[in-house]
Amino acid sequence: MPQLTDDAAAALAEAYLSDPQRHTSQDVVRADRLVRQTATILATISRYVSTSSQEEAKAEFPFVLDPSGEPNGPAGMNKKDGELFYYARIALASVERLFDLIVSVHEVPARNYDPMAFVVAAVVTALAHEYSHGLYGHKEKVETNISGSRFLEELDADRRGGVGSLCLFVDRELRRMMGDFFNLKDPMDFLEAAMVGHSLLAFWLAGGREDLYAGPTMRCFMYYDGLRSIALRERFADLSQINLARTNADRIVVKIAKFVEGGDRLIKIREDHLAAETGYKKTFKKNLYKRTDETVAASPFWIAFSGRSQATWDDDNERHGIVIRQPTLRELRADGVKVPFKASLLETICRLVCRWR
Ligand SMILES: [Zn+2]
């Protein structure tokens, strides 16, 4: 199965944008640009995943960028029975729908990056959610006696969605695109923008099937929990920086909500974050990990990616299939990024030695 090239993604964006059936945003000029840019970003991510799936698990994992104006659902993931063939799908219509929610937001208060970065963060989180169903064995039909296992898998996929959103800033090529397209260049700006994007996604997805999906507050928290966990693990930021980004995201959401229809609910999603954290730990966390143990054991990706048995997965449970290319300090500086946070040279060398392949 061929990979999605940038040219093919551009052609699909063109096909979508010329479909007269599509829901047209109130700002067609900005929507047009955003759809094309997001298509390039998604194609880039999809090539990482399909390459690593092929190399490390001998599995096909193509990506379908759906150009139909009236798609059958915003996103999805499936597997061919009995074969190592998985595919993830995102409808380009989702990009425009998400954009339309914040179409009246023309700037981010006290920032100089483009609010369309929120939409990209939301879409990439949704894509990472879909990928994780395949990568973490949710499609292997593993028997269980844990009740509500499908619900727990969705919750886990939400968390992995948040993990995956970090690839937008840690991967060099993606980071350059975020800078060129949206002027998003600072690691702290990226963290807060990703969190606002998570809120936007949860807001948009609210009202789905209650037997499968948690409410928007919990979903938003799960995205955040995943992002926090990978950011700490990758030493992208420390806890105080993550908390600061969270506070900044709260403030930004309050300010932009005035321009969003039903914006009060968007604010509420963030206000209830701490309650969601308590609720998650008390109600779901234990069974979620139990269920993940079961599905991960059946995943061809996990064993291949980690090279370890299931018994040790707890140490390594944040490994995500979106391959995050570690930039070197020199590359970061060459890109004009103030070398982030506490990345000392020694730390970077250790990371390269331990994780580079
Ligand atoms: Zn799902």
C-alpha cells in the first residue's frame, strides 16, 4: 500500500474544497488554507506511522484522508480480519467543522501565533486517538471479564491522543511546519495551544454515545493527562511549566469563548479539569490499566515496538506509535528555538544514545 505523499494529500484537499456538497465555513479563505496545510501535516505523520509499522511489526498501516464533503463520521480506524492490515481515517470535513467553531477568533490574546494552530492540535489529537486503537491492540478482539471494556479502550485512546499531540512540536519537520504555517515557535506556546486544541476537540465531540465515550470534561482531561505524561517523560517540560501552560490555556479559552457559539460549555470543560482528574483516578484508572495490559499483550505493534514482554510494559507505557524524532540541540538552535527548558547537553546525549535508532 503506497504512502500518502504530500502531492496526493494536496490533491485530496483540492478535491474536498471543490466538493459543492461540503459544509462551507463562514470564512472560506482561511478555511481553504487551513485544510491544505492540515492535509500536509497529517500526511507527514501518516508516513511516520506506516513506515515504523512496516519496519517494526511487518504490518500495513495506511492512512485514508477522506475528501468527501459529507463524510460518514469524522474519523475512524479499522483492521482487516486475520491480517496485519490496519488503517486510520480522518475526514477533511472535520478540519473545516472544527475551524468553523472558532471562525470568529482572529487572534490569540497576547500571543502572536495563529489560532488555527488550535484546530491542527485538535485534528492531530483525533488522529493519534485513532492510531492508538490499532497500535494498542484494541482491534484484536481480546476476551475480558472487565466490565465496560470498550469504554475503557476509548478512554485509553483519548489519553494516547494527547500523547500523540506532542509530535507536532518534537518532530523537527512538523515543528517547522507549525512555525511556518501558524507562527507557533515557542515550546510554552505550543503546550498551551495543544491544551486549547484538546478543549476544542472535546467540545466538538460532546454528545456522542454515552456507552462508549466519556463526557467532554473527562475526554479533555485524558488528552491533557497523556500530553503531560509524555512531555515529562521526554523532558520536554517540567511540571511547573506544564501547570503554567495549563493556566494559560484556561485564560485563553475564557477569552476566546466569547466568540464561540456555546462558548460557556467550552469554559466549563476546562474549569472541571481537576474534578475529572479525581474522578478518573477513583473510577477508571485501575481498570483502564488492566484492560490495556490485556490488549497490549495481543498487539503485534507493542511487542515489536518495545521489544519487551508484557511484564515490563508499565515502565514503558507511554511509547506511542507516532515516531517522535528527537531534535539535536544544534538543530533546535538552527531553527531559532530557544533551547527548551532543562535540556542540558548531557541529557540530550543520553536521550540520543538510549532512544535513537
Ligand atoms: Zn475511538
